[in-house]
Amino acid sequence: MDPRMCRKISSSESLPDADNVEYEVSNIIAPQESDDNFMLDGSPEPHSVTWLDNDQIDELDLNLDQTNLCFHRVDSADIIYRSKKKKCKMVGKYVMGDVLGEGSYGKVKEMLDSETLCRRAVKILKKRKLRRIPNGEQNVQREIQLLRILRHKNVIELVDVMYNDEKQKMYLVMEFCVGVLQDMLEGSPGKKFPQRQAHDYFTQLLDGLEYLHGQGVVHKDIKPGNLLLTLDHTLKITDFGVAEALDMFSPEDTCYTGQGSPAFQPPEIANGAEQFSGVKVDIWSSGVTLYNMTTGRYPFEGDNVYRLLESIGRGEPAPPPPSLGPTLGLLLTNMLKRDPDLRPTVHEIRRHSWVQARPPLEVGERLVTPRSRRSDELHTSTVIPYLVERHYPSAQEYFTERDYRHELGDGGSRTLSTAELSDAESSRRKRRWHSSCGRLPSCRLT
Amino acid sequence: MYNPDINDYQLTSIITECCGGVAVVYSALYKPNNQNVAIKRYFVDKTKENASLIQQDILTRKELNHVNILPYLTSFVHGRELYVVSPLMTFGSCRDILDRYFQEGLPELACAIVLRDTLQALQYLHKQLYIHRSVRASHVLIGANGGVRLSGLRSAASLMVRGRRQRHLHQLPPPDSDNTNLMWLSPELLEQNLKGYDEKSDIYSLGVLCCELGNGAVPFAEVPTTLMFTEKVRGSRPQLLDCSTFPEPCLDDTEMKSEYICCKAVLCPTTLMFTEKVRGSRPQLLDCSTFPEPCLDDTEMKSMYNGDSGVGDSADAVSRLRQVYAGRKLSDTFHHLSEMALQRDPDKRPSATQLLNHPW
């Protein structure tokens, strides 16, 4: 059953296997006579209907242990099932799907290219919100400029840019990715990856960085939150909002501004140096990223941004735990050298023995898979329900168990299972599907 | 060995234009040995991405050697164009043959031969860890002696990625100029989820090819791409059309009318849908039996099919086509084969080897 199709409000008593239904509120309805008896009595008089939406249900869930709650008694046959509306929306040739993530600038949504059927992600930027972020508009323009030039399998590809002046929105259409490393870390035991997995991602990060630095681009905000994974586990470096293209003709990689995330900033930026080597900033941040991926911790911690920057600026990083093994420990210490000149270059890191050899998967270790927002392990396209809505529009949005019994020709002598109710939903859809096909826009005479 | 020199070839005529106007196929004579060859001339400058695809095509074909796969002879650059030489396939592609001579489908025996040879090519490709990803009639070529050869390897993908054997792939094949290739692709390939797809995806395409060869028309040809996508994801299967899937009008006119009207009263929109389909988009994707789960009013629907046919149609060509479909009977094994290949669940689909052992 697809929980998105049908939000339900029910009592677990009348529907025996309702336990596995999402949005279900159990024990809210006070004990009542068995549903079976009730139905045998003939048609009960209609009861008043209580509407609950998702948030309210969540609220109820939270409040369950507080006592004085008052409930309307609703006959289970009168419970209203609502097939959730998924209004299909197009932007250009793209069909919009669900939200994948949210940032200060706006949302990231999934999209489907209606011509090639390729899954895409779109960053929706609202002008109004951008103005409130320091350097917001400027950063976006720079990001677009950079992404238009860059083309590498470990750098996110900008597919299309669309503007909607009326809504003051900007759409950056990009490759579709299933997950962010940071989310995966947060959902994994110990908030870290097995070394084998970290190695896989780190080597891809090196490939991407090597390309970027070769193109004279410094990212300046490398962190797990800016590293995405595609369906086939290709790592993509994203978010070039604070990246910088170096002057092609200058022999050095001097930068003057740093706007990255504090925990990943090197001492030179934490100390407010006026100019610093851009490339070595990325090396430091990659070091912190590797540290974080393999230990679940950060080399520097602090209660707040100021403390954190202070400890980065003054102190030495927490030494890598010995459990990592000597080779990885040495690599991390090298990458996290206070003096930028002492940090290795991408080429040197590549030749390091930890990078060269692929660590085995230890006994008991499990690879971490991308997390899903909606308990869909396969990360199926979220656009499909919208397409279904578009191509097979529903005739009746609400229905009750009684309606369905009526349709089945069932006298109401038995209790319907949840599965049957979801079947009801799908067979309804099927019927609707039939009825809609006569109006297929593409049908024409041969 | 063929020389990579334009002076050794005499271009005789243009066979076709392809790849959305980027390439032209010529028939030519190879002067040193008087052999007929086909030369594909690409205008490489038009797009950069195409160049890498052509390269991919050549590299893949160089690696492969099978009687049912179009071999690569040589290639060379002359002026601003790239020439790729292959043996001449006199009868062109199955699509050309369908369009020109067999608009309502090839005879069953011909389908069987073409499909068998295509399967042999796929069996070989799969053994070499390739997924073809664009099995379609326009990529199945027929030579002068009736030999069948599979082409279109530009969208083939290897399961070996960076030296490692992958179990599944996730990426869509490179888009063709008009995105028609999507119609042959399997639901799991189009879905682009974490499960990915494997060589069974080609078997699905082969099933679509079955319908294409048998019916003459490509399933899903006239529906919007997104609808084709949802249809496939929801498990509806294209079908071979004959009297079993497409019953003959068996009632006389008045009876039919009355039944039609009564049907109309009961399930009017469905009838409408049905006629629309027959008229417009060639009906294969619509049939109650193609639905994944048995639907409640199955029997009602069946009666409907009988009642409907023959009413409200004016176009001659269409009714002729309907007559052909309704009047013929394809063997049950052919139906079985196409159904097996078109199963929604890739794990249930037989492999190329298994299909080659199919009784049909």
C-alpha cells in the first residue's frame, strides 16, 4: 500500500491489521461495540465527521499520554479516507516532484524531464530570500558561472537554468542525487562510515578536487554536507556558492575571503589571515571531512562558533584515534597541519599508502546506504504520484469504508482489512483510469 | 581488410539520414574488391557529445565479433566528416520493412527468425557484459541473404565500470534526438531508482520488439512520454494483436448497436477510451487483461469488447487494420514468449538463453 495515496484516521480496533499503516492513530477512539455487530444492525445513522490533517495527527501522537483528551466517536464505516491530492505542476518541460531538502535560499525538489524521462533535482531560489543572505545573489551568480564551465564526473552538473520573473524565482536544474554524505553519516551507527566506504568516497573527492584545482577553481567549502551521491554511488561535489575561480595568469593561488562552514575552516581563516593559499584550504577541509567520515567526530570542537574558531586558530587538532590504524592516522595529521605549506597537495595525497590500497570491509561492518525521507529504500521517483494524478485524474477524492462495501456488494458482514481498503483505492484508480483515457490528448485519427 | 581512404570507395546512393540529421548513410562500392558496403558519414562538428558516442560505438563494435552483430570494417576522417564503414545490409532495417511492406506486422515465421537471431546477438552481448539498451526494429538489419544483424551499439553500456563488474546500472542511455528510444526501454530502467537495471532490461525491449514486429506499430507510439512511463511503471504490458486479444465483431449490426448502447450506459467512458485507442494510437497498451491485478469488473469489460467493435468507426484504413488484427491468429507460444519477456519484474523475465530454448 502506498501511504501517500491514502491518509487515514482510524481506530485499530475495527481494522485488524491497521498497525502498519502510517498516520494511524491508535487508541484514540474510546472502546466501542464491535464493528461487526454494528454493521449487522443495518445502516447506522450518519455521525459527524472529524477532520485531522497530518500535523494534527502528529500533535495527537505527542499528546497521547496527557489524559483529558476528548474524542468524537466515529463509526469506522464512516471514517473518511482521502486520496491525497498530488497536483501535477510543470516548470518548463519538467514535472515537479517532492521536496528533497531545504536550505536558507529555498527548497531543493525532485523533477522529471518530461522529454527524456531523466530524473533531475532543482534548486529553487527565491529572490526575496536571497537578498536576506549576505552576498546571496552574488554567490548564486558565481555558482552558475562556475558550474556552466565545469564538467567532471565528480562535480555536480548544472543542466539548465530557468527564471520566473513573475514569481521572482530562479530554478537551477541539476543532476539527480539520492543522498548527502552528511545525512548518511547522521543516520549511521557511530555517525561514521566503514573505512572501505570512506575510502571510496575520499578517492572520488580527490578526483573531483584534482579537476577543480586544475581548472583554477577553489571550492572553499568542502564538507560532508556538500558531497552528494548519485544512484550508482558516484560522489558529486556541490554548492559552489563560496567557490572562487583563481586568476589564470597569477602563479599563486592566493585568496582573500573565506565564507565556508566554521568546523571545516583551516587555522589561517579562523585567525583572520588577509590572504592565504586557496588550494590548501580545500586540503584542510577534505582532511576534516575524512576525519569526520572515519571517526564520527571533528578534530576541533567548540560550544559555539567563536569557541570553535578559537580552538581551530590556537590549538592542535585532536589526534586521530589509534583505532584508525597508523597509515590513516598519519594521512590525517598531515592534511591537518597548521602550516598550509606543510599540507600535502592532492597528488601527494593520492600517492599515500592509505589512498593507494583499498581497505577491506571489517567483520561486522556494514555499508551505509543513502537515507530516504519517506521510508522508500529504493528512492523511487517522487514524481510518479504526480504523473498518476495528471494522467488518471480522480473522480472522487473522498470515500468511506461504507462506500466501498456498497461497491463490493458486501452486506457489511465482515470487517475489511486495511489491505482491502488500499485495494479499494487502487481499483478506484483503475476505474478512473479507464474513464480518463477517452480524453487522451494525443489520440488522433490515423 | 578495408582501407581507410575515401578514394577507395565510390559512393553510389544515399540510403537514409539518421541520428537526427547528424549522419547520412550511403551505399558504396569498395573498389579494390568490388564489394558493396554501407558508409555512415557523420558531421562531427555539429555537437561535441556525439563525437564521444560515435567513438563509443566504434570501440564497442571493435571488441565484438558475432554473426548477428553488425561488424565494423574501418573508419576514417575526410575533410570535416567522419566516415564509418560497415557491410551493406541490403534490405535495411526491420522498421523500414514494416513501414514499406508489412504495416500490420511481419508474418509470424519471419518474426520468429528475426527474434531468434536478435536473441542470439543479445545472448552474446550479455555474455560479454554489455547491455544493448536500444533493441528496436530500426536497429535490426537484414542482409541480402536474409542474415539478421543487430546494430545501434552507440547506446550499449558495459557492466564493467572502472575495472569492476557491476551488478546493476542506473543511468539512462544517451538521449536520441527525438527521445523515441524510450518506448522500448524497460520500466526498471526508466524508473531510475537505487535498484537499477541489468541485462534483463534488454529482454523487455525484445518483448516490445515482438509487438512491434508482430503488430507493425510500436506500442506506446502515440501517447505522451510521461504517460508511457507511468503505464510501464504500473505494470501494463503491450500486447500482440490478434483475434484473442482483439475479438472479431461477431454480432450483427442491430444487436451490436443495442449492446453498444447498453454498454455505453454502464461504462460509457471505457468504450470511448477503447474506440479512441483503436482509432488513434493502435490499441496494444489497453486491454483489461494487461492490468497487473484482476480488476473487479473484468467480465463486464470483456463483454464490452465484443459490443464495441465496429461501431463509430469511419476511417477505412483503421477498420482494415482492425480486420487484419481481428482476423488473424498468432500462435499461443508467440503470445507466451512476448508475455514472458514483458514481465514487470525483471527477475521473472527469462534470459536470452532461456528464450532461445522457447518452443516457439
